[in-house]
Amino acid sequence: MVRYRKLTLEDRLIDAIVYTALFVLSLLSLYPFWNAFVLSLNSGADTSLGGITVWPRVFTVDNYNVVLSDPRFFKALGISVARTVCGTVAAIFFTALLAYGLSRKDTIGRNYYMLAAVFTMYFHGGLIPTYLWLRELGLFNNFWVLFVPWIISVWNMIVFRTFFQGLPDGLEESARIDGCSTYGLFFRIVVPLSGPVIATLSLFQAVFFWNEWFASGIYINEATLLPVQNYLMNMINSNSAQEMISQLSGVPGGVGDMVTRTITPKSLQMTALMVVSLPIIIVYPFVQKFFVKGVMIGSLKE
């Protein structure tokens, strides 16, 4: 309040313009997501008439009942959850381990390894060599291909390395005097002190593994190994939604009657979009308190 009283009329005018612009941009950014949520709660037959903007006109949860009754959705969801959990844990573990080694001054050739890692940020083999390489490794049509090629992120490694280099040297010396080994120092001293950066980078990795669909569409042909993002992409880009409606409408009673009455391909697509997005939205608030502190670590240079 004291600061506000010291502002001039011009400052207050500029603040009002900035806050108004940010508010409008926020609304414009959130509206497509909100509109998809509204369409998922509106009768598909009524949605086809148009005019659904902010609130459902004919409220229904039939769209969710149909999507959640599809066994393919739960198989794809299970693959996505397994991929996100395994990929995030493996990526954080190996990236932190590599970063810790490169942060130690007694690591032989650490500048060379650092240069080689940074080189891969700007130059890579491309899609075809990567495809041939993964096929030769036996990862084609394999669950491991969903996260193994992305275990090491150089950008995340640099953030980890910067954080580790900022830890006091006295910690290591004290641990050494107490008889701590190198791995003991890492797991018992360094990791417990790295909560914010681990939480932040885990969020980045989890979002990446949850949303990634391009690679799984190339390296996976088995429908049972496709993650939920590919399930969503197939529903949006092809006739999967119409195919699902045709199959379910032939079921007498229950879901079949529901589909015949209210469901359309667009309502199913919007519902699948919401269901696929929901898990990562639920995870975000639990790590949000670490987010700002964690993303600042990589920007500090001394």
C-alpha cells in the first residue's frame, strides 16, 4: 500500500495497461482449453448446432462414460503412466549422476566430455540414422524405446552441474573426513540437498514423456504399446472417433443407447483431450512450490 501511494499517475496508468494486457492474454490462452472442457460436458448432438462458448447448453457426462468405457484408452493410459514414471526416474538419476561427475574438479577430461555433450545440443544424426540405430539395438517395437533414447538431457545436465558446483566445498571435505565414499557423498549429501532442482527437472521430464507422441508413432507399430497421446492423435486425425461410435452404437442398451442419443466425433475428441491432459495438470500443483526456485538455478553464473 505504501509503494502504491508513491506511484505517480503515469506509473499507475502504465501498471493498469500492463495488468489489463496480461489479463486479456491469460483469458485468450485459457479459453481454448476451457472451451474444450465445456464441449466435453455438452451433448454432442447439441454441440453440432454450434454456439457453445463459455457454459454447456445441454449438460451431460455421457461423453466421459463412452471414453472411459473404451478398453484401448486404459491400455494406452497404462503405457503412458509407466513410460512417464520409468522415464522420469531414469532420466533424473542418470542425468544427475553425469552432472555430478562433470561438476567435480578431479574428473579427468571433464572439459572434453562437457564439450562433447554440448555439441549434441546443436548437431545430431537426424531421424533416419536414429531409426536405424534404434532398430539395430533391438528397441524397435519395444517398451524401452519410449524413454531410453531421452534419458540424458544435456540442458538438464547443465542445470544439475551448475547447482552441484554451487554447493560448499566444506560439505565434501567434512564427509570425506567422516569416511564417506564418492557415491555415499552423492546419495547421502548431494541428493538430499537438491530437492528443488530435482523437483523442477522431474516436472520438465514428466511433461515431456507424457506429451511426447512423435517418436512412439515412428518406433512402435504394436497397438498395445502405444501411449495415450497416440490414442488421442489417432482419434483426432483419423476416423477412430467415428469408428468407436459405430461400434458402441450397435451395443443394445446402456452405452449403445447413450451413443445413439448424444455422442458425436467432436464431443469424443474434446473429451479424450481433457482426459489425457488431466493427469499432468494434477501433478503440477504438487511441485509448483519448487518451480520458481528450481528454474533460477541454471540462470545463476558466478
